[in-house]
Amino acid sequence: MNILTVAGAGSWGTALAIVLAPRFREVRLWVYEQDLAGRMRESRENDVYLPGFRLPENIRIETGFPEALEGADVVLSVAPSHVTRATYARMLPHLPPSALFVSATKGIETKTLLRMSQVIGEVAGPRFSPRVAVLSGPTFAREVAAGEPTALVISSPDRELNDTIQHAFSGPTFRLYTNTDPVGVELAASLKNVIAIGAGVCNGLGLGNNTTSALITRGLAEITRLAVALGGDPRTLAGLAGLGDLVLTCTGALSRNRQVGIELGRGRSLEEIVGSMRMVAEGVHTTYAAVDLARKCAIEMPITGQVNAILHGERGPREAIRELMERTLKGE
């Protein structure tokens, strides 16, 4: 393993490039914005998405896919979910079929309701059959870039692929555990952002820890119901990619999705909130997809439904909380 290509230079992509740089001879970080790429080459810093962290010298900044992908051993994609398909379509002519693919995007494609590993497989399929694993877990980009101890999951039905990526990526502050349930891992990674918006709404309304704890616990229950209905293993939802990431995203001050919820709870409109953010809050798009998936699978997801109603302006935050509390009484 000599060359790693990281496709996407947001905060998470940049943090992954930094933490993985010691593990590879060369890391190529593909940057969408030409002007940002120029500044990153000069300053060795991503001043937009991850300011304050110097890029190691073996990270090459690239804006063209031919240069970024030539001879890559591993392609790690971190593009937002709503542009993953388009990004891979542009990369396809230049992808080395022998490369290993890792998806670190936490989202669901809204129109197709596909997970990101499925999107990658579908786009690459006409040319070759990619070996794809997914990377997820409780992570904030700034803490990873700062070298704080972090534990994640690498997941694929291909055990050899899991082991290869585990050994290639793991280091002194970055520990990977293997998992063979990408369905559970990807759904947990995506749907926790929806619950985090709900947790933020509670915070924005001035509600306390009792409310947030209940929301997280019942949120995990509905994520698990949907994941199991789609073939996931319930044990995955109790691990790093499930409960671990859910708790972090619902309670951490660095969570973008929680921040969206806080501002909604304070009365700001979704358009105003999203318009003021430089980085994507995946939970907004994922909420719409989750509602459609729940309907398709006939799975009850009341918290997701109320978050969806708030995002669409169909219900105010206080009304949504009241409706959740006044639902028909039942056993846990």
C-alpha cells in the first residue's frame, strides 16, 4: 500500500488525509474548489473547512482526477452523499480496477434510497466490479486531525478487504475494528444524523438532559428497526457505528446536524440555517430518504417523521415534541 487518494477535501476528508498520511508513501487529496486548492498548496492548510491544521508534506493537492487517481492503491471517498454518484461518474474513466475502495460518506441517496457503497458499485459496475468497504464511527474531524484517540469500524462482507484496510489505516491514534455488516453500518451512520437534528431541536427549545436521553434511546430503537428490516444485524447498532456515533452526534458541540436542530428550535427557518453553513449537514437530505425507506418497509419511525415535518415547515418544534409525547401508550 503506497498511494492513497482521498476524494473530497471537506473537514472530514482533510482530517482523514492528515491522520492517514504517515501510513502511506503518498496521499493525494482531491479538491473540488480550484481557488481553495491553490491556497492549500501555498499554505499547507485547508483554511475553509479545517483551519489550524498543517498538511503533512506527503499530501499532494490535486484538482484533476487523472492525476489524483493514477496508480492509487486505495480510493477513499468523502464527497457529500448528494454528489457521490456524480463524483464517481467523473472518476470512472480514471479509476484503477485493482484499487480498493472505501466510502466514508454518511448519507443515503434521496432518489434511489441506495447506500453509498451501493452507489459506488452501481456507477463502477459497467466497467469493473469494485471491492468496497465503508468506514464509520464516532468521529469529529477536528479531533481526528488533532491526533486524539479515535476508534472506528471498517465494514464489508469481504473479510480479506476488511483486514487489508484495517492494517493499512490503523495507527497510534486511529484504531479500526472490522465488521461484516455494511447495511447496518451505513444505515446507522446516516440515520443518526436525523436523530441528531431532533436532539438539537430539544436543546434549542431549552429542554434538558432527560429529554435528550429519551430521544437518543428511542431514536436508536427506530434506527435499529429499519436497519434490521433492510438486512442489518442489530448487534451493529449497539456498537461504534451505531450507539457510539449516535451519542456523539446528538450531544457533541461540533455536530453540524445537532446545530441545525438547535437553530430550528430557536425559530430560524431551514433555508436561513442551511444558507449560512459552509459545510453540509447530511441529516437534512437523509431525513427525506429515511421517511421514504420507512414507508417502503412499513416501519414506524415517529421521531424521524416529526423531524421531517419540522424540516418541511409542516409542524413547529414544540408541537412536534408534544405529538411524540402524546402518542398511544405502549410497551418498550
